Amino acid sequence: MKIVIDAMGGDNAPMEIVRGALEAAKEDGLELILTGRGEEILGCMAELGMDTLPKNVEIANAQDVVTMEDDPSSVLREKENSSMAAAFRILKDGAAEAMVGAGNTGALLAGATLMVKRQPCVRRAALATMLPASHGSVLLIDSGANADPTAEMLLQFAVMGTAYMRRSLHIREPRVGLLNIGVEPAKGTDLQREAYALLTEAANAGKLNFVGNVESREAILGSCDVLVADGFSGNVLLKGLEGIGILMLTQLRELLETRGRTKIAAKLAMEELRFLEQRFDAAEIGGAVLLGIQKPVVKAHGASDARAVKNAVMQAVQLVKSGIAADIARELSADGTEMQR
């Protein structure tokens, strides 16, 4: 299997991207293509003590870089020789089966949509992020790709999220919740009320297991398996949870390690603490999946370190193996007219 990686995207590029890619390249049967400034990529490898490329790693030279400040709507047209554009061309042409990038989210969405293309029945691709929850995990969709979607798009997000959870966690009938400020059907803006009606209609027709409106605190306490949201609200929720997780774990560690009476307890509970840290560590998940695109695209966190990059690559591998893209196309095309109204 061959995965293409934008080596210049993200806050810690290219060193951490290269380091993570080289770790992933140790997996049997995996081939990687790194797009970006060849001399810088080779320089990173030299710093890591490598004189030559591994046999299963190649470099596709691209001198330009998409920055976080670039305008997503025009960047790939204006920076055709960027590492991100090069990665998308490789994916589009079939030279790789999936792509990983940690760069500009808007540009990644635009490139995937315009170059790799959406699946036929999909109106907008959406970012799907797995969040820790009391019952295991909850899939947040959309977590940042579409700030102003329509109610029909939220319905499609629910369908795509359901297909993803069936494949990834083998949940036969994932419970779908709509992120809102209260559980009553009349809560929220026009968008939430219209989406509620469409999701209820789909549930009554046996197409979804819609459980109604869900408040953010209830979502992570196990009230649903798929949490549907507009990209603005979803991203605010995601970043808030990330901050709370970091704060709580930092304060817990300080509490246990800086007070005399709790230092012994900290040593005894260290294994459990490490497990807790892994549960709330975004680097362990890898990245968000861009659902609705014809080939798998994984958006790694902008601040990804080598461990996060490796996990994002392995996530892309699992996406290819799962056949989720075909599942989504099948689910939507089965009732494409209604989904696109």
C-alpha cells in the first residue's frame, strides 16, 4: 500500500513530519511518498542519522509551501508547485491510495474537493474526529470543514458518520445525535430545527438511528455514537475539549507529583495515568478523516509531532483497508435524490 504525505504542512514541518513518516515506513508492506522541498527533507533525514532513503520511501520534489495564512479558495491555483498540490496530484492520478497532511485545513478541503473530487452524491465533504467518551468514543462530524452548512448537508454528515462507525467500531446501528443547546426539538437556530426535522424523517424511514438533540456534555458522557454539527460549532467543541483535557491532566500530574503524601500514590498509579493521557492525547488518534472524498484523506493536527504523524499514516492505511469510501457512496446513492434535495 502506498500513502502520500505532505512533508511541508504543519507547525513542526518538515522535521516532525519526516520523523513520523520514517517511523511509519517500518511497517511491512507500506510505501510512502513525501512531497516537498527535497533538500530540506534529506537534511532532516541526515539529522536523524540516515544517509540514504529507505527502499520504501521516495521524495516528490515541490518547492512551494502552503502556509496557514494562505487563502484556501485560491492557494492551490496560485501555488501549483506546492507540496500539498503535489500530494493531491499523486493521489488523484492513482500513484497513492491515501493522503496525509497537517497543513492549512481550508486548503486541504479545497484541494481534496477540486482535485480528488467528492463522491457523486456528496454535497460537501466533512471532517470526522473521534473523541473520547465514557462509553468508548463518539464521532464528531463536522469538526471544522463547513462553518455554514445547510440542513441537508447535516443529514448527509449523519449518513457518512453512521457508515464510518459501522466500519471502524463495528457498531451495527450507531446512535446519531444533533449538537444543540438543549434537547427539545424547538431548540437552536433555523439550521438545527430544520436538520432535526430531516433527521427525524430519515429515522422514521429506517435510514438512521437518530436519538434527537444532544448537548455537548451529554455527548461525551455516552448519549450518542455520532455527533452531527456544523463545522463552526464542532470545531469550538473540539478545541474546548482539547484544552480541558490538557488542563485536567496537567493539574492532576502536578497534584500527584508535587505533594509529599501523593508522590507514592503517583508512582503506584503511573500506569493508569499513562492510559488516561493516551485516551485524551490527540496524537494517539492521528487525525481527522475527510469523509465524502473519493479517496481517503487524513487531516493531522497542525501541531502534530512525529508520533501523531505516524498514527495519522496508520489511520490512512486502515481507511484504505476498510473500504469506507465505497460504503459511503453506496449509502448515499441508495437514496441519492432525497439526500440532495
